[in-house]
Amino acid sequence: MATTRALLAHLYRRAGFGATPAELDVAERDGWDATIRRLVNGLHETDDGLSRVPPPQFVPLNAEVGLNVASVRSAEFLALTNWWIDLMLSTPTPFREKLVLLLHEQFPTAFSKVNHPGLLYRQNAIFREMGRGPFDALTIAVSKDPAMLIWLDTGTDLVTHPNENFARELMERFALGIGHYSETDVKQLARCFTGWALDYQTGLFNFDVAEHDFGIKTFLGHSGDFTGEQAIEIVTKKTASAHWVVSRFWSWLAFPVGPNHPVVAELAPLYAKNRRVGSLLESILNHPEFVSDQSTTGLVKQPVEYVVGTLRALRLTTASFSSGYVMNILTKLGQQLFNPPTVGGWGANGFWLSTSASLTQLDFAQAAANLGDLSRIEDEAPRARTDALAEMLGIEKWTKDTTTVLHAAKDNPVMLTALGLVAPEYVMN
């Protein structure tokens, strides 16, 4: 069984991006239950992050005429990426930013198609403002959000030719999971969203009454002249939806499970009572299996978790590096923020392990170690530096093999730190 401090480090990795030694000191003093309460309360507290890390300015959709649009959007995209990373680094409410990241994976949209960084920023704000609340209300807001309208072609969902893209992803990816709907359900559900469109002059959602199908639709055992909003409520309140949503968040925060796993069967009825995401997250952190051996060793860090955790540990920001460096590292690692590769988002766990990724991590680790604050290690005698590095990175102990490698670098704090940052104990989450 891991020590209390190790479990608290595990908690901060899953409900944030890792803890500093000072944060772990406070957590040890306050205890497990109080630390969970503090992290969960952060989902609901007012965060001054946007004043501490102001968001970029974006050119409105209707004001791009005459501009070098590609250049402007590229610059805005880099600024948007750096802004969110720096917000993750500085936020006093890390669980909120972790939730925003998870919702970006639950409802993926990409710059490669949306092509407007300002719209991606607005969607990111929806996750931050509404993510902890009812899942049906969140899904409705995201579904009517301009970035999603473009991403899944909802604007081409016309009464004479319903586009099935959004209806399919709503059930398969967002709310139900494969196996809980038929092709007929997809076709009928698509009719509910006819007339949904983006007004490019205002940059806002627009409902075109002339393109909406007001006929009776029958899907998932329901029949009626349903609006898009009513259809989403029907989908998100199915029993299968509760199991799907619980399995998704449990898999991100604890260890991989399917919708039929016993822990999902236990938590799904509790979640279904109000379908509030914040309550579900609290239930996950308080579940006995969250601190099981399977949980504490069950995940590989996503690239964003790896990069942000490293920057936090070494007291760096995106501005510590050359322009675009951090975004480029994430791109090479396969997780470019605001730009998932497909409608399925990113993979998980073993998906992130490759020779190429390991080499990129080493390059990043060396660059970060050269720039970072290593005083906690440098101030120690060489024989104590390996333990000091573990403390700085929130690692309970190194394995024998890792200890041997690190001990050989004990006289070189930069090399020691870089090796620690690519050790399995740190790469695992």
C-alpha cells in the first residue's frame, strides 16, 4: 500500500497536473478528505485565472476581409494554445482545468476544420463555466456552439437532406457509446437538428425555421415532434448514457473500464440522480478503488499532462522557451491542444508509448531541465539528489534499475533531472 503522501501525489496528478512539494505538505497536514474537498470546491469557486493569464484577442469572423487570414489564424492558434497551457500552470483550481481538458476529449473539435481560434476559445469557456453542472445542459450548449456546428457539419442538416454526422457522434461518442442505437435512430435523430446553423455575421448559433423538420421523429423508443434540445435531453437521460459517461470519466481519472464494469454499475445510478458532472467526479475521487494498486499504476500520462506537470515542477511557463516550442513538443507527442486528429479525439495509455515519443520526451526533458529551477536538487549533497528529485516530482520511490541510472548522474543536476523526467515512474500517471 502506498504511503499517504504518495496517494496524495496520485490524487493531484489525476485531479490536476501534479503537486509541488509545498502543496503536498499542505495536503498531508490537512488530510485526505479535506484535500479532496478543496479540489472539488475548486470546480465551483471563482477563478481569477483570466485576469492572471488574459486570453488572446481574436479577429471577429466578419472582420477578416483584407487580412492575411492564414497568418492571422496561425498566430491566434499559437497564442490560444500557450494561453491555455499557462492557465493550467498557474490556476489555483487545477481540477477545473483538468475537467476542461477531459471535456475537450469528450467533445473534440479541431482547428484543422473549425479554422477559427476564437470559436475554439469560446467552446473552451463553455467547458470551464458549465462543465461541472448537468451533463444534458452541457451537451446542449456544446452542440449549439459554433465550433461544434462547423466540426460536425450541423449547418448542412437541412429538412430536405438531413446530415447525420452530428446525430451519430452525439450517440456514439458524446452520450451513449456504440451498441445502444440503430441506423434508424441516427436518421430520425438527425431530423431533430435540421435548421441548426452558424450565422457567420454574428458568430452565433442561428435556428433557421424554414430548414427545420417539424414532423414526428421516432428514435430510442420515443416519438414526437422533438426539437434538437429535447432530443439531446432524451439521449443523455438514457440508462446507457449514465454508464457511458461514468466509464469515460472513471477511465480518465482512475483506470480503464468499459460501461459494464462493476465500478460503473455502482456509480451510474448515483450519477443518474442529477447527472451533474461535478458530483460524479467527487464520487470517483472518494471511491475506494481510486486508491487501489490498479488505479495508482493504471494510466500513462497524456502528453499535455506530462508537459504541464513538468513545467509546474520546474517553475517554467511557455514564455521560458522559444516561440512555439511547447506547442511543437505537444504536436510531436501527438496531442496538439485544440486540434485532435479525428472525431474520435485522442487515444489513451499505450497509445502514447512509442520510440518516437520517448525521444521527444527526452529532448523536452533536457530543454526543461536546462531552463528550470533545480535549486531543490542543487542544494543537496550529490548522494541525496536522487531522493530530492523524487520529492520534487511527486514520486514515492524509484525502482532499483532507475535508481542505478539516476545515481550515475548525481553530480550533474541537469542530466539527473532530465533522466528522472523520462523514467517510467514519472511517465506513468
